[in-house]
Amino acid sequence: MRTIIVIGGSSGIGLQLVKNLAKTNKVLATYHTSEKTELENVEWHQFDVSDPDFSWYPDKIDGFVYCPGSINLKPFKRFSVEDFLSDFNLQVGGAIEAIQNALPRLKKGHLPSIVLFSSIAATQGFRFHTQVSASKGAIEGLSKALAAELAPEIRVNTIAPSLTNTKLASKLLNTEEKINQNMQRHPLKTIGEPDDIAQVAAFLLGTNSKWLTGQIIHVDGGMSTLKT
């Protein structure tokens, strides 16, 4: 049984991933403000990215996932530098510190794998997405460079979803009109569900993906590559 760390596993894609992984793995997952869901094979730890404690990390880690993120959309002129730094600290700085502390334990794991999360907005230009794009673009650069540095011992891949039906995206999907508009923007004419993303993350963490590293996997209903 593999041991997987999921930072930010109490809601949305993170929670769905924890549920999927717990069927065949031991999962150590974190929660902050969301309530934890009691699940078999899951050990919960309260975790604050601004004041992290890594003492609960096990001696050996086979897989590591960093899920915390934010969706702050407004015109560029209304953001302060502090706004950008706050997002960067949550999504990039937090990931860096958590991974650095996990590395010695990942090196003891079996075919160890790291999975991070970006966004379609890192490579596609969308209005009002500067704050999202800045942090997620950094995640993609970090992921590729880290994959090169840690090869061949540890694999690193990143998933870049489009809009997904989670609590984090609820303001963008809180009316039938908004849901339909967002569905129509995607070539597959649907909104992503947490399990659509979680299934890919679970694959990247498993041994069946042992020849995949340094990849940005777009799980986005075709939006990043298709024009219909």
C-alpha cells in the first residue's frame, strides 16, 4: 500500500482525490477551514500554509499532492502588489516549502511522484485573470524545472484544469445562465467535475504513469487546444 500526502484535501478536487486514493492507498491529508470527512485509510492533519508544521510527515512518502489555490478575478488595476504576493505565497511558496520538507521522505518511496495544480489561465489569456495566471504560470515553471532536477528519482507533473464545479468556483457557477455560458465556452460543452481531475491526479501518482514526468496535463474540456 502506497503512502500519499495530500495538502489541501478537505474540499473540491482535493477531497475527491483523497476519496479515490483511500480505496487502495494510505492517505495523509490536511484541512484548514473546511471540515474534515472521516474516511477509512485517511489520517487528517490541520495545516496552515502561513504557519506550516511538517512534523506529521511519515518517514517514507510514495506520492505528494499540493492542492491549495484561489480564484480571484477582477481588473488588473484593482489588484495591489500585496494581492499578488498573497496568492503567490499560498500557491507557490506553500508548495515549495511543503515539497522541500517532503523530499528526503519521497526519496525513500517506491517510484515517488509529485503532482501540482495549475490552470488553463496560465497559458490562455483571459480577461481579469492576471492574479490567477501569475501564480499558476509560476507553478508550471517550477514543475518543469523541478522534474528535471529530481529525475530520475522523483517524477513531477502538473494538472491544468479549466473551470471545475467546486466550492472555489461557486461564484462563477451560481446561476443557470452562468453555468450554460461556461459550458458553451468548452468544446465538450460541459463543466468539469472534481472526479474528472482527481482521476488524472490518481493516475499520475500511481506506478502506471512511471514514464511520465515534466508534463503539464490539460484537463479542460478541450478549451486549451480546440476552437469550435
